[in-house]
Amino acid sequence: SSGINAEWPLRPGDKLNINEQKFLEIQDVLQEAEQKNESVIKEKHNLERKLKTEINLAKNEAERLCKEREETKAEVERLTLAEQELAQVRSALYNAESKRFENSTLYRELQCHLRTTYRKEREQYNVKKAAADRQLEE
């Protein structure tokens, strides 16, 4: 393949030149392989660095979501307690309004009863006064 006929005897200098050429070719192949290896190693390091960054971002996001979930749970508990308290306040307000209505009905009934009593006592007073006036005239 080097263009030398196998039938011709090689001189020692020719053998040396051929071996040097093969050595240089092997060195070139080795250098290319080393460059490819370095490139692969750099790419590996870049991918590892990117992967670590993505893992850290995912961890941070997971922690943030966990914290938000806990805050949401606490907020839901606070809202549930507030709703229960509001229901109790509504119930108490309803009871107070019912009692006020009952009391205002009782108040009107009492007022009516007091007017009737006053009117009857006033009539009795007038009857007794008229009787006393007649007795004085006699």
C-alpha cells in the first residue's frame, strides 16, 4: 500500500522511513482519539453540571411546593375555624333576634295590659270619687 513492491529488497533506511511514517500516522490517530476523549470528558462534565443544576432546581421546587401545601393546609384550617365561628355567631344572632322579637311581643302585650289596668283603675277611682262626693253632699 505504500507503493513499494514486495519483491524488491528494502534498504534499512527505507524501513526506517516506513516505520517513521506509520509511527506518525499512529501518533495522529492517537492525538485525534485523545482530543475526542477530552471532548467527551468536557461534554460529560457539562452534562453532569447541568444535571446537578436541574436536580437542585427540582429539589427547590419540591421544597417550595411542600411549604405551600403546608401553608395551604394551615390556611384551610384557619378558614374552617373561621367558618365554624361565623356559624356560631349567626346562630347566636338568630337566637338574639328571636328573643328580641319575643320580648317586643311581650312588651306590646304588657303595655296593652298596663293600659287596660290603668283604664279600669281610673274608672274605679272615678266611681269611688263620685260616690265620695255624693256622700259629702248629703
